Amino acid sequence: MKVIIAYTSVVFIWATTPLAVQWSNSSLSFQAAVTARMALAALLCAALLLITRRPLVKQKKDVLAFAAGAVGIFPNMLLVYWSAQFIPSSLIAVIFGTYPFFTGLFALLLLKQNAFNLQRVLALLVAVAGLVLINLDQLALGKHALWGVLGILCSSALFAFSTVLVKKSGAQVDAFRQLSGSLFIAAPFFVLTWLLTDANVPQSLDIKSIVGVTYLVLAGSMFGGVAFYYVLTRCQVVTVSLIPLLTPVMAIALGVSLEGEQLSAQVFFGSALVLFSLALFQGLVQSFGRFIYRFSYKGLRKGVRMGVLKIKPLFI
């Protein structure tokens, strides 16, 4: 699998996941929806391991990597499904854009890699300002919407923590074994949570739930999970953390076109601040500025030399 193909696939899947999560919750409780997804994905992984006769564990470090990856599944995904009841899918993608900031924080604490400088601290402050605007707007809609925002923030932090832990484990685990091992550890916890809090088997499922769960099992958990761990093992943590910068615009477009979601002016401005902060954090603002400057400057000089552009005197 080429890294660019895997990276592009992860961007697309992450952009479509929030909407698919809401669809899966259509006729299922959030506990049942996430449990069905993870249990089915774990069973598929087990079947593929048996068919291909691949060993799951090759060395002790593998188990540590599996446990680290499981944190990004449980309780992380339980938080996502719970929060999806209260806020639109487009907003989930925007708030999850805080993932690079949490990744930088945990990389500093656990890997002793300091990704922060003055520019990135400024970007963090801009992101906080955007989140404040979003939270103020959601608070006006009721405390449940605010809890949804806070739930996704916690999910973003957990996923970043899991990402850095996988890197810290130092295990040389291929992407499929990493996904399988993490699912095998996490899936029983989802089943236990469902039994203790819900244990309700629906009498019927609507088409949205069926499509949502199926898509999330095959694309979100199976292909998307393998692609993410493939990218994680071949790219730097900071490069991986760029993914949430690319997904919100697509997620917003999907939410508006398929579900008729609408963002208030305050949430839209707050989302724009979060996305700008991510671009600033990754150095894309400066890179784009330098590109425009060089392109304009070189183009101007070339035009003057070829006589295409004529510089007229200011005074005659």
C-alpha cells in the first residue's frame, strides 16, 4: 500500500465518519451502534487472521502496542457516539481538529519531542478562541450540546494519547496486526458496556443504521484502521496530525448536502478560527505566503523582461 494512497484514504474516511456515526445511531442506541461496529470488525479480523494463518503476537512489545491502540478505540469511540447525539456531524470534524495540539502535548510529555514554538503556541491560543466561540453558541442551545462538544474534545485527547503511546511502544507491528490486536482488547469492553447500560435489542433497523454500521465496519474500522496504522508507522507524528486539518471542510459539505445541517455565524467563525489555527500550527500559512510572494515576484520580473508588463512612470 503506497503511503499517499493510505493517507488520502484516511482523510476521506475521517471526513465521512461523523455522518456515518449519526446514521448508525438512527434506529440504534449509541451503545448498540458502536458495539455492533467494533464486535463485527473484531470478528472479521479474527477470520482473516485464521484464513491467512498469520500470528497475532510475535514479540512481547506487540501486546504493549495493541493495548496502546485499544485506548484510541475504547473508551474513545464510545465518547464519539455519545456526543454525536447532541451536535451535528460537521461540528464533530471541526472539534476533532484539535488532535494535532493534543498530539504535540503528549509527544512532549511521553516522547520528549518538543513540537511547540512561539508560532505554535500562538496557534493554540487561536484554536482556544475558536473553541470558546463554538462552546458559547452550543451553550445557548442547551447543556446537552455543550456536553457533546466537550465529549469530542476528550475523544480528541484520548486518540492523540493513543497515537503517541503506539509510537512510544517501539513495536514493529504491521498495520493489520495492530488493528486486530487493538480491536481484540477493546471489543469486549464495548460488549460489557452495552450489557450494563443498555442491553436493548432493537425490533427493526432503518436503512440509515444499516448503511452507517456497514460502512463503519468495512471502511471505518477495517480499511481505515489498517490505513491509519500504516501511515502512523511510516510518517512522523506531526505529519499524521495534519489529517484533521483536511477533513472538516469535506465533513461540513456532507452534513449540509445530505442532512441539511446548518451552522450559525458564530459557530462558522469559530470553526474558521480552529482551521486557521491548524494551518498556522503546521506552518502552512507561512508556506502559502512564501509561495504567493515568490510566484508573484518571479512572474512580475519575467513579465517585465519579456515586455509583457510595462512599468509606467508615476509622474509625467
